[in-house]
Amino acid sequence: MSSAETTNKFPKTYWREIELPTFEALKEDLSVDVAIIGAGITGITAAYLLSKEGVKVALLEAGGVLNGTTGHTTAKVTAQHGILYDELINHFGEENAKLYFESQSNAIQFVEKMVNEKGIDCDFSKQDAYIYATTEQYKKQLETEMSAYERLGIDGALKDTIPFKIQTTGALVMRNQAQFHPLKFLKTLLDEAVSAGCQVFENTTAVDLEEEETSHPKVVTKEGHIVTCKKVVIASHFPFYDKPGLYFARMYASRSYAIGIKLTEEYPGGMYISADNPPRSIRYTPFNGENLLIIGGENHKTGQGIDTLAHYRALEDFAKEVFGLSGYTYRWSAQDLITLDRVPYIGQITENKENVLVATGYKKWGMTTGIFAGHLLTDYVLERDNPYKELYSPSRFQADPDLKQVVSTNADVAKHLLKGKLEFVPKDPGDLRPGEGSAVMHKGKRAGAYKDENGKLYIVDTTCTHIGCETEWNHAEKSWDCPCHGSRFSYSGDVIEGPALKPLKNVGDEYYS
């Protein structure tokens, strides 16, 4: 059975197949101690911790709770974030590299503690994490990384093989890591936050932030309601309020893909990720008394990949080759933001703005980083000391490798700004088949069109409303994606992910053909 026959027209993530609470939209002005923007892993963790401390919290979510990146993860709870620690030692020093590992490990311990104390049924299990190499070049990098493990006191070891039909030159294990069902875990934290007084509002989009001399920021919603607070925590993946920090120029967006396949044989245990390209991630999760094999990878800059459905096919081909499995049950993709020095930004949005806090740039490792960020942001709000503040400060600037990355990243933006404007598009909206989207020529100008299964056309201006790059059609997700800073829009033009705040302009009547 082909993947096309076993999947829906739109992606479907396994994690969201549980019952989640629903909440009304904000319908009036509100005054609280802390406004948290974004109901993903960071926002919910912070809301739980702050509410338990007696802080009056409002949690605002533009869509539904746990439907962003947190609901589209591979859910590895690990401090092994690729080949990283040798680089951290070289760029930040050994002490800061230790702090990074310690902070991420603390998140694993928190999850395990909560699972045990509250009896959370979230498929939590301790697992070893592996990075495997298939070339001599990456084998040497793993050996160098193992030396970093030894310097930092990380419990790890080099291995020759992994228990799959993959020809490896070596593997690096980090012991005592974990995996879980993120939404089952976070649902418990959300329920307890609400019980402790946290107010949650879905379908409530924050679009601006007014800062006054009274030191009481005001969050402005799309509907014009005002949330006045003492501090704002921006956990909206990309900061919805970016005027002072220019985060769009300090990060780039990357998409990755995952498929879930029913596993008929016993899984040998462990979580795996490739060091080489193309990226591959392997883990399992309990699934209706059986196992679901989760294969991830196929990373690329948002808006700059091949036909996006081809990424799912590549993962399926990998599953066939290694596991003899095909016809995936689930497929989903996620977008994450990567900072120029690969360490997330968590703290004051700028050095002089104590009342506006931000957490972003998790580089695809949001399960530990999001939990940790919730704790660090809580300490900022409560004005408590925390040994990790300086390392994760958004105001830091490490000249190496930041400077090279700044030049490279922004040169890439300039290239795409120019490329989109000069592109010739031969296709007409009438050429589209049902279910197809494409850049088209409409009334003599470049536009984007999508024809739904009933023949209804949606025609939008493809110019991103952030800084004017031309968006590209994402076939797998039925969205318009910006190659410059990762903004994403639905086929009808609505904002899915920032930094853009305004929808794509509708340039043609929706009509049937």
C-alpha cells in the first residue's frame, strides 16, 4: 500500500490523538501579574510553575493549546543535541558547556520527577541516546565529541554499531536519557495550572505590545483587547513582538519531517540520530498495545526545500530499506528556529527591558529546552538568581561563529528577496488541478493560487508581509512558506507562523471553476 493511500490530504501527528481541554477566546480587557504568549511546552511549563507560586497568570494562544511545534515533535527528552559539546567548549568555554548540559539534564529530571510524583501516564521511559556516523569524517567528529563528554563528565561511550541494518562507522551514546508522550505530560501540567488559577484563552492572537513608563506592559490582541500585566513572557515560538530585538536577523527557520509506522517486530530500545546527511532520527513509542516507529529527518531551511511531499517519501524509503516497513500511518512536520551560535535565547528580550521576557531558538530540541526555559523564565519573573541566565541571555554576542553566520544568513535573505521578484511564472490559476497549489500569473502579476477539492480557488499575493520576500508553495502542508525568515501562511493567506503578523493579501475573488 502506498503512502498516498494511507495518509490524509493534510499531515496528521500522532501526539494530538488525545482529548485536550478547550478554552474560550479572550472577550474583554484583562489585568494579571504575568501574560504568557504561547501555549506550547514553554508557556505551559511556565504557567504551571508560576501559578503554583500564587502568581496571577493569563496564557494566550493564537490557535489551540499544544498545536504548534510541541505537538509536532519526535519527543526525545535528551541533552544529546547532535554533535555539540566540543563546539560549546570551543566557543563558550568549558564551564559554560557544563552549564548547558546541566540545564538540559535538569529538565529530564523534572519530567521524571513529575511523572513519578503525580502518576502521569505519558509513556515515559528512560532510553539511551545515540548519534551514529556512516562516514569516516563523522566518525572522527564523534571521537572528538567523546573527548568533550569526558571533559564535561557526561556519561557516554563510543560504540561500533547500532542494532539496525545501517552500515555505521561508529556511534556515540549518551546514557540515561528519556522519551515520552509530550501532550499527555503537558495536559497534566495545564490542568494543574488552571486549578491553581491560571486563565487560558485560545484563538487569541497577540499582535503588539505597548510599553509604558508605569512598567506595566500591555499586550494587544488581534480583536483589540488589552491584557495589562507586570511582565510578559513571549513563548510564541518566534517572538510576536520583535521590534527591539531584531530576532528575525539573528535566527533562521528550519523544517523537518516525521512519519509514524506500525512496528510489527520488537524494538531494540534507544533513540538514534544520524551525524551525516541526510539527517535521520529513529525512536519508537507505545501504540495501542504495539509499537509505533517514528522516523524523522529531511531538514531544510523553510521555503527552500524540494517538493515537500518528497521528504515524506524519502523517510518512507528509509523505513523500507532499514526496517522493511511502508505505508505510514501518520506524517507531520515541524519548524524550529536556530540561533547563530546554536544556543537558545531565553531571558530579557533586550538588556534594558526587564519586563519583557522571551524564549526562542531551540534548534529542534524543544522538549528539554522548553521545560528548562519554563523554569528559567519563572526565576526571571520572581526575580530569583539562576546560574544559567548569562549563558542563555538573548543579549549575548559571541563573535565566533556569530559574525560569519550573520553575514551568511543575511546574504541568503538578500538572494531570495531578489530571486522571487525576478521569477517568471508561466502557470495560470485555471491550470491548477483540485488539491494543487502553485505560484501563478494573475492579472499580469506573480500570485499564489490553491484550488481545493471542490474547485474553489484561493488567490493571494505571495509577497511575505514581514520584509517582502516571495513565499514558496509547500505541497505537503498546503501552505505558503517564506524562505527568508520562515514565516508561513495558510493557502487562504492567514498567518500560521511568524515573524509575519499580517496575512497575505487576497488578490482574487474566490470562485469556482
